[in-house]
Amino acid sequence: MKKQTVQGLVAVVGFLAAVEVASGMLQGFYSPIYSHIADHLSITDGDLNWFEAAQLIVSALCVPVLSRLADLVGHKQVLLLATAVTAIGSWIVAFAPSFTTFLIGWAVQGAYVVWLPIEVAIIYRMTAGSGRQGLLTRRSAAILVGVLETSVIVAALTSGALVDHVSMTTLLSIPAVVVTLCLLMILLGVKDLPPTSTGRLDGAGFLLVTASLGLVMAGLIAVRLEGPASVIPWLLMTGGVLLLVPLARHSARLEDPLVDVRLLASPQQWPIQLTAFLFGFSVLGAQIPLSTFAQTPTSLGYGLGVDSERVSILIAVYVLAMAAGAFSLPLWSRWFGARNALVFGAALVGTGYALWLPLHETVLQAQLNMTIAGIGSGLLVAALPAAAAAAAPEERTGFATGMTNGVKTIGGAIASSIFAIALASTGSIEDAEAGHASLEGYMTVWAICAVAGFAAAGLLLLAPKHVFEGAASDDDAVPAVV
């Protein structure tokens, strides 16, 4: 590979690393200050879960559409588009005067989920013909993942340290400024490569997916508003599930559908994709409840009673545990085998959340629980995309890998809605007046995450063992974190 090409790759990776700084900012900055955001908007802790649900739905819809659009119009153009949309959402969040406005801004921020897949695609194309395309892509991705994980920790520590010293508008403007600066970085430093595909977007498939997810989410919202005894929520959710039938028929008629239902339903893929869906419950849906529980005052008889700065430290411990799990994947795969390493990771997630049920009274117990769950989560984050790629035809590896992220975000969105309903029920009048969720609500969250983790471990055992061969067993393997 020519020295000039290597230098060009190093420069591009440096500019893309700035984008991952912004991604880490969005993923880590808000977690320690969720309770402060609730106070700022005059809402309850349970209502915060609707923000996460809305953003995850937008993220789930963005992945297949923007990934396909990148092939049609160019990766740099879509990276700029996604960054611009994320910046707009971040500024709306900073200056939102109400719950509704904040919800809209928070949802629009979900466009950032496509950043890392597009960045990896850019690097992969730049290294074509080098003879070391896979190796250079993995090493470049390692740098981006390292920057992302470091940025999550730094962002969490920053917001926790500043929340009591600046106004909420000023504090929330920091991520908006960082994301806005990324636009300049992309414009100056990312090479403009020609499109790789011709054709058009599967508009009908997108509409069917959107309608299905929309009806399911509307049903979950209706449960919160009308109560579980009402018929309306169940009719809405049933309608959303039934729309999967015309989606499957539509996809079967196309050579390049937005959602390849036939591939996802294959014996090699569905256990992996369903595992990713269940994994979304804990890794995405449970983050707000964990933050608000940590900041619940102990005078209520539960909660950890810590401030935002201490919450940021807890988050740092969790992220470090995830990093340890992700980067130790080759070791676990060598010891247990590729499939059993995933089973082990899912079981650790289930164990970590199950431990919350008896152990939730001290910060030390919380750190133990989240360290165990974090190691398991890191293993799954690293291994699921590789497993999906190994179990897919060569021409559909990109789709299969991307869908692990898509279904994970859908699982997180649905879980966030369920958790919002569970946490809306307070244990006493005093809890309700203070805006705190009940201990019973938190116990429900932990129990659901534990069951999801153990169920995922069982599902992985149903997949044919041979499809995991080569997945995440390479010493050079690099986790794909989004």
C-alpha cells in the first residue's frame, strides 16, 4: 500500500474520530443528569423513558434507510445529513421550553446511530485494493471504538461535575456545540467517494415498517393513558404486528428490499437477531431507570441517594466493564467456542440484572451488579454483529450486521415504553408528589431485563453451532459499538 494512501487513511480516521467524540458525548453526557432534566421540565422520573423510546424508534428507522441511501448517493453526503439532523435535534433539546418540544428534539437526535456504520464503510472502501483491507478496517475501527468509549466516560464525568454550577440550558448546549463542529470536520476531512449502488429506496417497505412500529408504540402509549383494561391499546398493538404479514410478502417480491424478511427468518439468523432484540431491553431501555434510581433519595426507603457527579462515576465503571468484555471476546471465544461465548455474555447480563432484585441498597452493590452486566453487554456488543455476518450470505453481510443494531434499538424502544408504564405507578402519595417512581416499578424493570438476558442465552443455543465458526474468534477482531 502506498505511503500516500496510508497517510490519507490516517487523516480521515482522525477526522472521523471527532465524530465519535460527538457520539460519545450524546451517549454519556445526559445519563448523570436525567433527574435534573426531569426537574427542569417539571415531569416525573418515569416520564423520562418516553424520551428514550422516541429516540430509539427514530434510530431503528434511520439504520436501514440511511444505510441504503449511502450506497445510492454517497457515504459522505449521508454522514453530513445525519450529523446535520442530529445537530438540529441537539439544539432543540438545549432550548426546549416544554416536555413536547424536548421530546421532538430528543427523537430527532436519534439520527446519530448511523454514524459508525457509515464511517466503517468509508474506511472499508478507502482500503480497497490494498491487500490488507480487512486488517486496516479493523484497526481503524478499533481507534474509533476506543475514542467512542473514552468519550462516553469523559462526557458523563463532565456533565456530572457541571450540573450544579451552570444553567440547564447552558449545560445542554454543550453536546449541541460538539455535534455542530462535527459538520465542519466532515466537510474538511472526509473524502467524497462515488456511490456504490444504483436503483431506488424501497419506499413501500419503509412505510410498512414505520406503520408497524408506530402502531405498536401508539398502543404502548395508550396503555399508559387508558390503562391495560382498555381495548384500544391492544387493538393498536395487534394491528402493528399484523402489518408484518404484508411487509413479508412485499419484501419477498423484491431483489433488494429494505428489510430482507426471508434472511431474518432463516434458522441461522433469527436466534441471533432475536437475541439482539432482547439485548436492547437492558443495554438501551434500562439506562434511564438505573440513573434515576441511583439519584432517588434514601429517605424514601430505597434508592442510592447519590448526586450527579457520583452517578457519572457509576456510568464510567459500567462503560469500562463493557470495554473489558468487548476486547476480551477473542479470549472467551478461544476458551468456550464462538457460540458459547455469546451464551456466556447473555447469561452475565441476566445475572447482573437479577442481582439487582436482592442487592440494591448500597453503591457497592450497584457497582457489582453493573460490572457483571457490563462485561456481558460488552461481549454481546462485540460478538453479535460478527455472528450475524458469519451466518449470512456474503452479499448480505452488511444488511445482517446492520440489522443487529436495528432490532436492538427496536427492543430498547419497546422496553423503554414498558418501563415508563411500570415506573409511572408510584408506591405512595409522597413518592408521587416528589416525582419518584416506586421500588416495585424498578424491581419490574430489573426482572424484565434479567428474564430477557437468560432468554437470549437460551435462544442462542437453538442456532446451528456451525454458523458461529469464525465469528469473533479472530485475534484481530474489533467490537462494533454503536
